[in-house]
Amino acid sequence: MKLIDSNITKHLPKITLDYVNNDSSVFEFYGRDNQLENYQDQILDKKKNYNNDFRKPLTDLLASNYKKVPENSFQNDAINKLKNSNTFTVTTGHQLNLFTGPLYFFYKIIDAINLCKKLKHKYPKNEFIPIYWMASEDHDYKEINFFKTNNKKFHWDVSTKGAVGHLEPSSLDSLFNEMIDFFGNESINSKKLLKLFKNAYLNNDNLSDATFDLVHSIFGRHGLLILNPDDAKLKKIICADVIDEIKNNNCYNNVTQTNKSLVNINIKPQVNPREINLFYLKNNLRSRIQRVNSVYKVLETDFSFSENQIINEINNFPERFSPNVLFRPFFQEKILPNLAYVGGGSEIAYWLQLKNFFISKDLLFPILVVRNSVLLVSQKIKKKCKKLEIQIPNIFKNSNELSVFYLSKIVKEEIDLTSLKKSINDNFNKLYEFSLKTDKSFLGSLKAQEIKQLKGIENLEKKLIKAHKKKHKEKIERLKLIKEELFPNNSLQEREINFSHFYLNHGDEFIDILMDNLNPFENKFLVISL
């Protein structure tokens, strides 16, 4: 395993990178940072801040859900522990991507699991349970209806205007047959992959249950609890908060103020709040609620409510009100005895907009854990890199920069003419000084001449690079193939490729390797050899 500085990889939004770097400019946007010693005070504050009455509806729902799945002894034990006031959670959340979607889904969950292990070792008198919070109410099906290997995209032809968790996966038969054709049905690992998919998607009535089964099959042995928050009893807990959001726009007011503070330090907010940060959820519908004068309208529908009517609707049917991206973290942190949230760079960016909102609701802000980012490198690719004498960190450069960098390593002549351009700049600066002392009318001619000479050098540089690319075409092509393998579609591997691509060759050992190498307190980019 190798570690690469996150300041080099450029994979994090600025505010998240500032958070990782412990930059004082963002101190005001969070409580405690992710250091193991900070969890002692976080535990004490959560004990004071959390309402233990919420443990019963939470554990009742979890117990009910886990009756449906086999091999649930770890989970039943965790649920019983969760009833006690000395038990806390570490949570990560994710959409219900088909067959888990891109690799970083695994990294988030493994970080949550490993963080709980480290907390238990450090604070043995307490219990710590990793939670996967299912984004079952999301309605953006286009973000979840596919998964990709390096060589194929598997696409589920489905659509909905409602919560994706309610989608029926029975139409996945044809995609399953595609998987059989692509992965084969002969090796042990291909059989396991197909069994995972079939048991989850072809034996369940909706996508929430399918995802629940799939994730439990992969991570259940590691003690993960899966929570589907699309539940009336859980939402009953936040009825007063939903009414407050409807009437007083508390989230909007606080996040808007935070966004102004972010802009003042040249950070673009990740998310802009709505006046009402809730959706109306009913049947095959999930649509935003908007106040127009004194009427609350559900956009793109005929539903509308007076203030009294919508308050009655909230109290009688709390399950019909669905938090958006900014209100969901509040819902999560209120109902869970949670210490920390594990998220990707963009997730952490919007969590850092929420501290003032949490303060206004008298709710403890969680410790934010930036999930691990990983580049998985096969032995075959490692050998190719060694043969070309190129280091993995260099491949993070964009394609053009990588080519120029590589050429500069293998050719004897200087092809980067930056030093020559600097020399020209220095000489012309002296001429400008001379001109100012003698005749300022020369300045225009000097500037034109400088531009002409620099343009000429740039054209010469491009020709040199082009000539050397042609001369070393074979090596450049080999380098290009390595880049495409590790950064498909010029994107990070973890954002593009599904776990099945690696599981096919490595089986359960693949997950064990990740479990052994991912450290939730490590802020550098991991390179893992397989």
C-alpha cells in the first residue's frame, strides 16, 4: 500500500480539503475534527444531547427488518446493545445504486466499520455500531440504475417519479442474463457474484429490500446494521421539527447565513437551501413543497394545503414528508445516538454548511470523517509501470501533462521551455525599465515584441513535444492505456468501477484486503496493489 497526499490528487472540494488540512479558515463550520482522542468528549456530549426514548422505535424497526434475513446473529446482538445508553453509532449513507454502484460505496461502509473497531479498542466501556443509512426516498433513478466494469456498463431500463426504494426489481431478469454472458458461470467467484445479484434483486419485491439483502450479504459478517429511514414511527419523532421547517424556514435561514460566510472566504457552497427543505412523498410521487402566499403546494401536482391542513397531514401521515439533502442530516442525527458521519468529499462539503442549523435545533454536530479514497492497481499494471519507469502518483496528472512529464523523463533534450520563457520575461523587464527612463513611447513596441517572441517559443515547444510524441509513440500509447485502465473516462476509478470487476478475480479476499488497509483516520489517497 502507498499513500499519496490529498493536496496532489485534487479529488476533494476546497472546503473539504481545508477541513482535512486543519485550515483555521473553516474551524467555525464544524465542532470536533476526526481525531481518536476527540471522541471521548463527543461521547459525553452525545449522552447529554440524545433522547434515549428514541432507542425503542429505532431498535423495534431494526429488529423487525432483520427477522427477514438469515445469518443475523451479529445484527441481533448489535440491536440489543443499541437499546442501552452506553451504545453509540457511526453512520454512513448512500443511494440504492444497482449492485452497489461505484467502488466508493464499499469504502464508506468499511470506514464506518473500522472506525467502530478503533473506538471500541480505545473506549472499551462503550459499544459502537456501524450504520448504513439507506437513501431509499431519493427519486433520482438515473443516478442509480446502472453499474460499470472497465469493459461494460450494465443498465436497468427503469424510471420513477417516486422514491427509488419502491421500485420493483422484477424487470432485472434480462440484465441478469447479461451478467451471466459477461462474467461467465463457471468460476467460484462468478457464481458468487451471480448468486448475490439473483438473491437480492430477483427474490425481493422492491429496491429497498433488495439493497438491504445485498449489503447484508456482503457486510453482515462485519456487524453492519442497515437502516431504512422510510418509516412512519421514525418520522413521528421529528414531526415538530418538520412543522417548524414548514412554518419558519429554519434550515433555509441558517444555511443561507453560513453560505454568506463561505463566500466571504472564497468557497462556493456545495448546496443552496430551499425555503422548505422537504418533499411530499405519496404513491409514485416525491415532489418539492413550496409555499405560495399562505398556501403550501406540492410542485407538479394538484396537491395543496393550508397551514392547518399541512400540519394535520404531518401529524397524521409523517411518512409522507421526506427530507432533502440538507434536512436529512438533521433527521439522522436526531434519531440516532450518532458520533460521526462518514462521507465523500462532496458530502462533507454540504455537512460543513449545517453547523448553525444544528445549533439552532440544539442538536450535537457529528464528527465528520472524510472517507478513504483508493486506487486499486493490479500486478499486471504495476509491471507495466515499472517497465515504463513511471510512478503511480504521476498518473494522477491529466493526459496532456502526463505525456509531457513522461517525455521530459526519457528524452535528453529539454522540451519544457519554461526556463527560456522566464529568461525572455526577465530581459524584457529590463528593457521596460530602460524605456521608462528614456522614452515611454517604446513600451507598446516592446510589449508587442515580447508577445511575439513568447508566442514563437510556445509554438516551438508544441512542435518539440509533437515530434517527441511521434518518436516515442509506442511508449506514449502504452502509458495512455495504463492511464485509461486506472482512470476510466478520465475519472477516479472509485467513481466509475463496480466491485464486481475485482471480485471476479479475488473473491471475498478483495473485501478482506480493503478491511485490512482502510483507516478512517488516514487522510491520504491510498494505492492498494491486488
